Amino acid sequence: MTPITQLSPSLSVGGDVRPDDVAELAAAGFAALINNRPDNESPGQAASADIEAAARAHGLAYRHIPVVPGRPDPAAVDAFAAAMAELHGPVLAFCRSGARSAGLASQAGLSV
């Protein structure tokens, strides 16, 4: 698993998450995951449905808000803001490197 950067008490960002990482994330105190990677973005990437199943199995909420690198659209920014308003507890938003997720948070006007 890649390093995680805490942006605020309620939001951290990080790189790619695989289903096998979810137990560790739950143990670390995360209550929800936001996946900002489109499925099939890169070879070997875990499918969103598989990560969601692992998240639910460990009691974590899950949202999939796919964003193509360098092209966040207003709907994705709005969906990210809505997800952060709905989700309770520490959230980990992730993409390939964490940069896209941090950018979405910033564009959504979240304190980072």
C-alpha cells in the first residue's frame, strides 16, 4: 500500500488500494473509502466492485467517483463534496498516487 497523507481530521488521501489492503485500513480507523480511479485505468488494477466488497465486509462505507487524470469535471467535484458531507468518520480518498483525490478535495472547497 502506498503512503497516506492526512489533509484534515476527516480526510486523508493515498495511492491505489487493493482489496487486501482494506482490513489494514479499517484497523487504522478509516470509516469510509472514496475511489477516484476509473476501472481499467492500468493493468492489474483491482476492480471497484472488488474493493467495495472488501470495504463492506470490513464495515467501511464506499463511494466510487472515477476521475480521468487531469480532467476532473464539475459533476465529480460535486459528487466528492456530497460524499464527504454524507460519510461519517475518517475517510480515505484514493487514486493512483493520491494527487487526483487531493485535487478533488481542494476543488470541492474542503479544508485541506
